[in-house]
Amino acid sequence: MRILHINTSELVGGAAIAAKRLMQAQHAIGLQADMLVRDRQTTDPHVHATPGQRRMRLKFMAERLQIACANRSRENIWQIDTGAYGFDACRTYLFRQADLVHLHWINQGMLSLTAIDRILRSGKPVIWTMHDMWPATAICHHADTCTRFESDCHTCPLLHRSGPHDLAAKVFALKRRIYADSHLCLVACSDWLADKAKASALTRDLRIESITNPIDTAFFSPGSKAEARRQLGLPADMPLLLFVAQKATNPAKGFRYLAEAVNRLNARTDNPCGPVGVVPVGLESEQAAAMLNGPAFPQSYDADPERARNLYRAADLLLMPTLMDNLPNTIAEASACALPTIGFRIGGLPQMIDDGRTGYLCRYCDALHLETLIAQALTSHRLDAMGQAAHEKALQLYAQETVARRYLALYESLLHPIQS
């Protein structure tokens, strides 16, 4: 069985990391798998870049320009994708030799909707792992409180020029035609996202499965907190909260709620934890740290997995005040390293965090409740037990072989369907 994974990037972003980890997990159980990307970051022989990189960049820029012109505004331009431009993967030898095609995050000029249509009509089984809501909506990656995708996207709240015949309505109609009579199988990374796909007027009639992303639970594992702090140059004598985002100041990641909660906690004369330090990780981490009135140890964004593992081992809690998310790799990795998580009760987080057992679920956008839970966790005699429970859950849900074999069973069901 030969599998072709298609994703915009090899390593940048959670979807890219998850897609490559899945390919590597499939290699480990003896499958032949390759990855086609627009942006290749390594020399991995199983990862192949699309030809004509300059043309690919121009297509990406053309799509941004099209969105801005259709909307007569640059507002929300990075929250929208139309699938108007992309690469024809069907013309590659990788596609021709594949028995099955596995799509991942293919936006920003990687695959157009026309290219996806050609893939679906090729006769090859096609799986599309949903790393966000875009396959089930018109143009947005996260619908937030909007439910129009459940009937017919239009009058989009992300558009400056919205109405019954806006850009969202046009793309929704095109997706509806492309999905019609196809044998596309969607895989959501969380039960929450699967429910969104089942509610969508675009995708509810497709086969929809829920399979978590894989991580290497042999690598992401518990270790010495003291040694990890020593290697990272972090203090050994205070509780540390870890916050990780590609861009720490991204409003959707909710650092402002963490800052408010920790500032309130550190300002209390009856603070039961003593001074609490924060380790913000990501681009603009120093700007995020400037929002804190107490100890802060900003770290630059770094894809080095060993450094990431040390950060998980060094911290006492992972804080995930994200305002919208599916199944963050960060929580899975932290859990495998026996680090409990506190996050808002949104998206796929309730599937990852067993409230009171592997961490805590906080009321949405409630900094006061977040402060209470941080203090409760750091003073609990069960903190180590929560970390161990998180580790056990990670082994059960995210282990590479487990996830790879779940996908293998799905592939085989598509390649060899039971004849009635």
C-alpha cells in the first residue's frame, strides 16, 4: 500500500507536524508513505516539494489579493481561504503511484478546489484529515459562534462586504458541487470537530471518523524537572507555568487571560503559591512577557523537539487559554511528559483534559476562574498524580502505533470495501 500525504508545509504549524508524524508512524509499521508539500524544511527523502516554488508563492499572493478585492478590505484576510489557486497534484508521479491520497491542511495556495475536485474524480480513495473547520465551511477555518455552515454559508461575519451572494456563498456552492457524489472520507482529530462536520450541510452525508493525532510517546516522556530547568536556565525554586504558541501574542491564543490571572495571583498578600513564574514560548514571547507583573522567562519559538520536551519537563502546569482549537499537539506532548494542563472548556480540549484528573477545565474567557484553578493545582497534593494520569492517557490515545493502525484499518476499509 502506497500512501501520499499532502500538506502545505512540512513542519510549520500543528497540522504539518501531525501529518509528518503520521507518515513516520506509518513507516514504523511497514507502510510506504510519502509527503507532498509546498514548503519543505528538511532533506527527508520521503518529503517532496512541489515544483515551481516561485509560481506557488505567486498563487498564494494572488489568492490574498482576490480576497482583498472581493471584500474591498484587508480585514480578516488571514482568517479566510477560498481555494481559488493551487497546485495540480494529479500530474505528479507521487500521485500516480499512490494507492490512496491523504489530504491534510492544504490552504494558502497549496491545493485549489479545482485540484481537490480532480483528486476526488481520479478514482483513488481520498481521506481528508480536518485540522480545522475549513473543509466543512465555506471560507473560514474556525466558525466561532456562527452556525450558517449548517445550512448555507452567506452573509459571512468575517467579510466586510457580506450578503446573500457574498464570497462565502460562492465558495460554499462550489464546495457543494465538488463533494457531491464523491467518496471522500473525512477524519476529524477530535470528537468536537467530527460533530461540527456532521452538522455541516456540506459534509454531513460523507463518511466522518474521529482519530487523534499521533505523537512519539517514547520520546515525549517524563523526566527530571531539576535537570530540565538546569539545561534551560530556569529557576529551581518557584512554580512555573508554561504557555506555548507559534506566536505568543496571537489574540486567539488567549495569553491576556493568563496574564490577568497570574498578575492577580502574584499580587495577593495571601498568595498560597509564592511567586509564580511564567514561561511564554513563541514568536513575540518577550512582548507577551511584558504583560506580566511577576517573574517571566520568555523563550523564542523553536521547532527542536528536545528543547520542547525539556520545557514540558521543567514546568509545573501547561496553560492553554486558547479561544478556539481542535486537538492541540501541545497538550498531547505535555501529557506524555506527565505535565497537567489547564485550559478553557472549548473545542477538543474537554476530550484531552479530564477535569480534576489530568488537569482542569476553566470557564471560557474567565480570568478569575483561571486564577482559582492555577492556585488550586499548584497547592494540590495530587499534582504529581494528575501528571501521571495525563501520561497514562497520552499512552492510550496518542501513541504512534495505535494511531497508525487505526488509520490502516480505515485505509483498508476504503481500498477493499465489503461488497453487499
